[in-house]
Amino acid sequence: MGNGSGLDTEFSLGDETVERPSKTRRPNRFERKTAKEWVTRPKSAERSGILREVKKTFSFFNFLLNDSKAKEKSQTRTSTLRIDVPLVLIASTLVIFGLLMVYSASWKFSLADFSQPASTSGQQVFIGSPTKIFWRQAAYTGLGIGAVIFLLFFNYHRLIKLVLPLLGVALGLLILVLFIHDERLGAVRSLLQGSIQPSELAKLAIVLYLSVWLYNRREQLHDLSIGLAPMGVILGVVAGLIVLQPDFSAVITVFLLGGMLFFLAGGDLKQIIFILVLGGIVGYLMVQSNIVPTARERVVNFWAGLKDPLQASDHVVYSMGAFVKGGLFGVGIGKADMKLTILPFPHTDSIFAVVGEETGFLGAAMLVLLFGLLMWRSLVIAKRAPDRLGALLAGGLGFWIVLEALINMAVMVGLMPFAGNALPLISAGGSNRVVTLVAIGIILNVSRTSLVDQEEKERSINAVVDLRRRDWRRSVSRTRRPTASAKDSK
């Protein structure tokens, strides 16, 4: 019976009398403990159910978080070009600085070589553009950048079928030079009035061809008749055609590239020493036999310059004078005067001397550092390459670029006999600029291919781990505690 307190029933529980609450009021804690009718399940089951719900909630949010991270990572991967950023920054710095120095060093030659006669007030004058060489160099740079972009997405494994035709084209151009006989400065090295130098293409072709050739024979390099002897024939044919121009420094470059590639391919140390000794003997005989008329004179001037710098060749003396005048910080970009007076070919062979005069010792040292960093990145990419072919291409092309730069800079300070090697990415010259950028594009493609392969491997590993996790979840069942009804039935 009701008593005004909301309780309408009484029942006996042992010795105690407990009032049963009506449906209009929720029972308190004491009533839930004492009245078993109102306890639907034990506390352990209730607690495990709450924990299960909390786990489900956290699993859901964890799934959303991982899914968003995966989407962000996939978007980042698809948006990136997978390029070696340090190498791009180094090459871009060299290209921009090279254009700046060509603009500073070439205006006198632009006026002299591209002026046209005109008559004004009865007098004949010459009118020309002081930036003609600069804009032509900028056009070659644009062509080279286009080649870099194309080669960035051109898998370097496709070069296996292209290296032999490329070497054939290079050899054909070297022969064509001898027949056309466009002599400039006592040598026959160019086509189309000096616009194309086949020897530059031959250096690129020999690196690419030997990389593929050594890669295909990587298991047989220790055999003298299969490894070293055929490679010597290949180098001898290319070097022989270059000697006839004559270009003695290019011959040395070709043999050094061959020895370096043979070393990177894993050739025998004894065979490498044999190549170096044989190259030295051949070079000595060429100098002594006067096959290259200027080679002996340059070697004699070099030894004299080592004893007394003033006894070196005039070109080297003028170049060292530019460095002395530049001092530590230089006279400023565009303010050098030796390029306008006595320094020969300031925009091509002697551009490093212009760098020393205008930017000083610090500017020249920074340029040397940039080429050192270029070699470092090339070796890093070669080490990370997915196969030996990529390692040979990246290492060989990087070594070629830096070797050309070191020869040019060493000549300008009297540390090597005089050579006509251009300073890559700095000197004016279309052939050298384009083939150098082509080499950088191939190195970047090796880097991109290695990054793509690494991402695919990581993606496959993650997929396997995810499948294993799902299988484990399906195979392992959850342990459930018995409910109150189950306990009562027992």
C-alpha cells in the first residue's frame, strides 16, 4: 500500500523487510544492492561491456586518423616529382652563376664578332649587340633544361638500346669534322662555324656506352680478353679520331673516364693499374713524337712554370695575374679590366680567371666547393641506385663533369699543362652546356627511379603487414565472460 513516499509494495528478504520502489522513481544505490530483482547483470560483466565500447570508440577514431594520414601521404607522394633536391639546387646555382659570368665576360667579344658595318654621315661605323653571346648561351641553356625535364621521366634502362646508335653518331661527326676541315685557332674541332663540337658529344657517348657495356659484362670483367681488351679498343678508336683534330686534353679525358668506369664496375685492380700505366706510356710517346704539335710545347711550359711562375705560358701568367688582382673579395661583378685587355678568351677557356678577378678568392673557392658537392651528390645517387647500371651512369657522368671542371681550374692556376677544356655550366659554349645538362638529367632520373622503387617496396611491405594483422584479428576470437543468466543456469 502507498504511504506517500512513492513506495507501493513491501517484500521480505531474510530477516529484513524491503520496500519495492514504484516505476515512477529510479531506485537508489541501497535498493539496487539489496533487491536482486533490480540487478540485471554482475558488475564484472557491466565493466567489461563499458571497456569494450570504449575500445570500439578508440578503434574508430584510430582508423579515421590513420586513414587521413595515409591520404595525406599519398597526396604528398603523387604531388612530388621524386627528385634529388640538393643536386637540383647545386646545378641551378651553377647555371645561374654561369650565365651571370658569361654576361660579364662576353660583351667585348659580342661587339667584335657580331658587329655589322653601317654608314652614318658619310662615315663607316660598326653596330652590334654586346649581349649577343649571352642570349645565345641563354638559348642553349633553355634547350638543356628542356632535355633535363624530358630525361627526368625517361627511364635510364631505355638507354641500353640507344647507346650504340649514339656512339655511332658521335663517331660519324668526328669523321665529318676531318672532312669539312673548319680550322679555328690551329685545330679542326667544330661544325657549323664553331657552333657544334663533336668531341663533347663523344665524351657523353663514351660514358653512356661504356656504362651499358660494362654492366652487360659485369660477371666477366676479370677475363682480360672479354673485359679490358675490348674496352681498350673502344677507347682507342674514339681517342684516335679526337687526336686527329687535334685535341690532346680530350684524349686524356676519354682514357680517364674509361679507367674510372672500369673501377666503378668492379674491375680488377691490376687491370686498372695496367690501364693507367699504358695510358701514361701512350701519352708520353704522343708528346715525344710530335703527333700533336702543341702538346710538347705545353708540357715544356708547364714544367718551366712549376719552377718559376713567370716562365709559364702567357695565358697562364695573365690568368694568375687576374687572381692576384682579385684578392680575397674581388673587384666586383662586371668591374674586371683584364678581360678587356690581355686575358685571352675570357668567356670560354679563361672564365675561371674572370671569376677570380671579380669575386676574389672566396668566389673561386665557392665555385670549387659547388663542383665538389656535385660530385658528392652523384656518388650518393650512385650508391642508392637500384642496380649496377644506375650506379655506373650516375658515378661516371658526375665524375666526367667534375673532371672537366678540375682540369679547367687547375690549368688556370698553373697546376696542369694547358688544355682547352671548358668549365662545365660556366663557360660559354652550346655543345658543352647542352651535353652537361643532359648528363645531369640522367643522374636525376637514376635518383628518381631509386626513390620510386623504394616507395614501391615500402608499400608492398606495409600491405603484407596489414594483411597479416587482419588475418590475426579474424583467427583470434575474443574471450567473453559468462553472463548472470549463464551463472544461474549452472
